[in-house]
Amino acid sequence: MHSEEFDYEGYLVYTPARAVHGDSDKFSQENGPEGWNLGDLPDFKPGTPKQPQTGFEKINFYDILDNYDIDPGVAIQFREMEYLRYKSESFSQESAYVEGDLREVYVRNIDSVDIFWFSTGLLLFRGTKKAVRKAIEDLQRIKKQELLIEDLPLSHGAVNQIYDKREILSWNSEIDYTHLHSVEFEGRDEISKMKISSLKDRGINTAKVTENAYPLSLEISVKIHGEEEIFVDIDRSRVHVRTSDGGLAELPPALRIAYSVTIAKEVGQLALKESFRNVSG
């Protein structure tokens, strides 16, 4: 795939997961793509209404980024991971005029899921919930009992660390935390999602709130290498990097993916670290 051909569909909403060996004795952080032979994943080839197909496309994203003005610190991570695009084909029947006659025709539909697989065992899935679930099922079916893909929700502790800015400031040298815009809490006190400034206007001490409640979701903004702000919505199961406003709005598709994955990866790594801490603890 050439840079001018690269595109994506849908929103930049990422669901973190982790890859582990089916043998629990091999459970470790060394569950990157190099641990499995991904060469035996079937390539996607168009099928027929009677035999719809599924398959994978390997995207050499690092080579694609070579055609853009992007900081090497952001680009290098895509040399050390696997970018797969899973495609699932289906057909629907519709009425259409063919050579002047109204006929029933088959229309091909393709659901796609972008899969980013890092050396730590972190996976990021980008697609609809239904399509992501099917992609996970197919990956595990092809790899039989060797590969397990587990959900990786952000724990209360992980979300709280982002809220407290303890972890987010040390994500990596590419990302700078800028603002916490809104937060939704869960706890004994009935406090709904609202702007931080609204809490202060009402005389509510946000530090006091966290004594009785956990943050459930956050709206933050970050900058990558001092560029324009990028707005990010984070909850316990997903990371949504917004393109409707902020610094990604005018960028080409490849750079949108590069920057949004950089952000989602760091949130996912925090969730991964928390999960191993819970296992070992």
C-alpha cells in the first residue's frame, strides 16, 4: 500500500487488549507479535454471496510515514510493531435497475478493523464493537489455543493516575499533557460529568471529591511536539482521539492514525502495567 492510497474509515476510537499465551505458565509481558507466526494469517481475497470471505492485510505503516514530515520519535514505534487490517465480507440484497430492468442484486459490504500489535503484548483495535469481536474470534481461531486475547479495561487506579497527572506527564518525550477539561465521577456523592471550571464555580473542591469517588471518564487535551492541541476522551474501555476539533482536523489520514495511535498506545500501556501489577500483586 502506497502513501497516497492509505485511508481509513470510521472514528479514531481504540479498544486496548492484551495478547497472552494459551499456556498460563508462559504468561509474561513478552507477548508481542514476534511471539507468533503472523505469516500464516490468511490474506483477504474477495468472495461471493455464497462464500463471503475474511482475511488480513499487513500494512507497512513505517514505510508509508516516510513520505510525510513527521518526527522520527513518533514514526519509529511503527517499525517495532505490526499493523494489520482485518476485513470481513458480507452481502446484502437490494433492488436496482440493470439495463432498464428492476432486479435483485447483491451488494458487497466490508467491515474492517485496524489492529496495532506492540512488542509488550498490547493490542489496539480500531473498529465497531461487533467487528472487533469478530476479528478477535478469528485471530484466536486461526492460532487455536496458542493465543488468547483478553480485554484490557483501565482500572480505577489507572484512570485515577491520569486524573492526578502522575503518569500522563511521563508518557514519553513526544506527548505533553496540557489540560483536563471534564471528568465524570462514580462514588458516594452524586456528581455528574461537568467542566472542572463548573466544579470550582460551585465551590466544590475537586481534591475533596476524589476522596469519595473514582473518576470514570476524562476529557483531556495533549500536544505532540508542541503542535496544536489534540482532544482525547478516555473511559474504562476505550480511547477516543477526536478529529472534529483540535490539531488532527486538517491532517491527512496517515498522520491522524500516527498521532492518535501514539496517544492511545500510552493509555493502553498504563492499563497493561496495571494488569500485570494486579497479577503479580
